[in-house]
Amino acid sequence: MPPIQKFSRDEIIIAALNLVRRQGLAGLTARALGDELGTSSRPIFTAFKNMEEVLKETALAARREYNDYVEKGLEEANAFKGVGSAYIRFAVEQPRLFELLFMNSSEPAFALEDILPAIDDNSQRILKSIMEPYGLSKEQSYRLYQNMWLFSHGIACLCATGVSRLSETEISDRLTEMFTGLMIRIKSEGK
């Protein structure tokens, strides 16, 4: 007879997510997760095959939280800027989850032209938020998106690691400046 599950998979993942929020990915061990649940590590392995599966499900839960931020950004009047601001806000408010999703190396490393669809399920919707309002081709929009992501990622990493803190106004101003410069360059190349 199989052992009875003391905790559901969802309860374990919520505990794992909370643990990662406080201690980062390195803090997610079977023993620490058991402590978080107030038990031994045994119930974890009743619900999951191994810690790799727990980590995968924890990353998916973190991704869902990130997607909520993106959704709110896409609802703003200037959807593309809203997404950039939301990305940085996620790094500020959830630095350990941001680190889990966007600051861990992956094997193999992604080529620059492939990174956005690989790391963000929302990439096509974000790309659409550029193409339609600004009348850019798909290629121009992707180039703008890629460059703005590089810029936003830099700010987000500075904020997530505590190296720098920018106010929302400073972030908004920097995003606008970079966007404006890139738009001028992209539009001038088409002439």
C-alpha cells in the first residue's frame, strides 16, 4: 500500500516558493523544505519523485507570478512600456524569484536572437504590443524589443541584487529615453 500524502503537491510548492523567496534557490533543499512544512523531508518524496521535480514545479509557480506582472503591464495604456516597468517591478518586489527565472544560467546558452521566446512565454504578445501601435515591421519590432529587454534586464538585475535602487519615476524616464532613441534610429534606417 502506497504511503498516504500528508501534504498536497500544491502545499509543498507554495512552501518551496516561500522558501526560495526568502533564501534563494540555494536554500531549496529537502531538509529546509521539510522544516518549512513543519515535518521531515519524507512527505515531499511521497508527492514528488525527487528535488529536481520540486524545483521544476517551483519555477513554474514563479513563472505564473511573473506572468501576472506581465499581464498587468500589457493592460496599461502604453502596453510595451508597461511590460518593461512590470519586469523591473517583479525584480524589485520578488528578487529571489527574478533570480530563479532570469539570472540562472541555462545549458546550452541561448543566442541573443533566440533568448526572448526561450525565457518568456509572453514574447509574442509583447512583440504585438510594439508592432500595432508603432507601425513597425516584425523585424523592427523584435529588434526594438530585444534592445529594450537588454536595457530593462540590466536595470532589473541592479535592483534585484540590491546594487542600485531607482524610483518608479527614474525607471519610467530611463525607459522612455531609451525607447525614444531606439525608435528614432529604427525609423531613420527605413528612410
